[in-house]
Amino acid sequence: MATGEIDLNNLDKSDWKAYRFDEIVQNISERVDPNNTDLKVYVGLEHLDSESLHIKRFGTPDDVNGQKLKFYKGDIIFGRRRAYQRKAGIATTDGFCSAHALVLRANPDVIDPQLLPFFLHSDLFMHRAVDISVGSLSPTINWGTLKHQDFLIPPKYKQSGLAKLLLSNEACVASSDVVLKKLLITKTVALKEFFKKKIKEKQIKDFGEIVTGSTPSTKNTSYWGGDVQFVTPADIFDKSAYITKTERYITKKGAELSREIPPNSVMVVCIASVGKIAISTEFCVTNQQINTIIPASTVDSSYLYNVLSIFNSKIVSRAANSVVPILNKGDFGLIKIPNLPDDIKLHFISKVKLFDITITNARDVSENYKTLMKSLINKVF
């Protein structure tokens, strides 16, 4: 990839200058009452994807109460709670966001607005953000501390070239994500064809044993920091069916206080962000927001995962009658989903595998672009 005169392996930073963070950006603290605003777009921390510049999901004023922060098109919404999640997305419209975020706007006298999002996703910035966070359960950044942090910034005459380089690579990331999204949609459409005819239904509890997780005391250090995955809704993403890593890990001692989940179990979020689904890849423990189906020996977890994904509305609607959506183990188990005849089920699973091979390849391409993007950002900053 052409970089013009920019040699990232030998980047000369001799003329770079240190600025306080509040000289680099403005902290926009304009308040909004969701019950008294014409703004239609709400962005919570749950709408921000880790390590992504783009905001792909939104909420509405009806979703929230209490004072929020207003943002304008082009501002950056940075999640100051749990900064290790690396959430900082560019606003594509006016709206308001969670007070657990910071709304940041580039000071154009110091940094090119097109370069700022990449700086905020650099290890240099993110590691500092994590270091100054306070609190153990939900570490949070205070603006009063962040604003005094110093960072080296390139001179303005160099910033345009750096921004163009990073933007060209970001275009490749975005393009690969579009291909992946289209493949996922095509897969869903193709699999739905299996259910056009009336299919005999079966209650979820008849596919296996259902268990609900729990959280060991966070005050007991002997329960935390081990090598057992502790799965929460934050670890379950649409982009992957499988749990490969988690934000937090517990010890064997901590795991003994909950029900250990075996590999190839199907986990479904049943509180708040109801309907998120994933498959375990190793022995793990979940928190109380997740109901897990440990499939019977005759049940294919891939079949169960895909059918639950297709008929996800059944899960969501069952939990929609309370202020905070919640679906207990008993009600969850009573939900009925189609159970294909064995011969058709084999064809269904076969088609799932073919799609998943293609999707995995596309996801690998996307991840390679993202890895390159991270490398370039960190070479610049």
C-alpha cells in the first residue's frame, strides 16, 4: 500500500509537540432531558462497538430517563466507563448519549478532526485512559484527570498525510465489514426457507437442561483473576457465534460457586439486552443475566443456535412486558421453536456449515484489515 513520503517504520517525531488533552479536544458537556427534546437519536455505551470508529446501532429517547449529553454530527462519543473496552465512535448525526460517555470535539488548531478518531483508538491514548480510571467493579475516567494528560501530537503540516493514509485503510475495513454483513443476511434468508412450511414446535426446555448463572462476590479476590471464562452479555457479539475470550476471568474456587457450563452450550441473554446468543467453546461460568441451554446428547448446538437466532423475536417478545426486559429460566424454557424432522435437520446443519465456512473466511479478511489498521495507528502514535 502506497504511503507517499510517509515512512511509518522511521517516523520522525522530533518536531512533534506535547499538548494537554484539553488543548487537543473540547469536552462538550451540553445537557439534554430525553423527555423534553426534539432529538431522535440516543447512543448508549451498548451501541458502541469495541475498537470501531463507526456507530452502527442507536436507541431512542423512549429508551432512557435522566440527564444525558448532547452531541453533534462529527463529535466523538467515548465510553469513559470501562475504557478497556475501547469504545469511541464518530457521530453521524445530532443526538444525545449516555452520561457514562464523554463527547469530544477536535480543536482544529491542534489536531485535524479526521485524525482525532485514530488517535483516540491508539494504544498510547487507550492505555493512559485505563491507567487513570478509578473504581474496581466499573472503572471510570474522570474528565478532571484526563484533561491534564499530555500527549505528543504531530505538527499540522504532517497531519493531512497521516489522516489520508489511515482513512484509506479504514475504507478497506468498512468495505470488508459490508461484505460480511451481506453474507450474514444471505445466510439468514436462506435458512428461513426451511421454515416456510408449518413445522412441529418444541419447547426450549426439551432441547436440554437450562441453567442460570451467578456472580461470585467481587470483593473476594480469591474468586477473580483465574483462567475460567466468566461470560457476561458484554462478551456476546453479533459478529461471532462463539465465545473465544471474555473481559473477566474467575478462579476454580469462584467457578465452584456457580454452575460450570460445558463447551457447545448455547447461552442466551435474558435480562436487559435480551436475545443475544452465543455458543461456549470451553468450560466457563456465566453471570445471572444469562440462561444457558446445555444441549441433550442428541441435539446439535449449531442447529439450536441458528434456530434461536432466526426466531429471536420469540425470546424478545416474551421478555417485553416488564420495565427492564427480563426472562426467567422457567418462562424461557416454555418458549416454543420449530424442530425440523431429522432428515431436513441434517440438510439444515449442512447448509449452516457451508455458510459458516464462507463467513469465517470473510471474517478473517475483515480481522486482517483491522489488525493492519491497529498496527498503522500505533506506528503513527
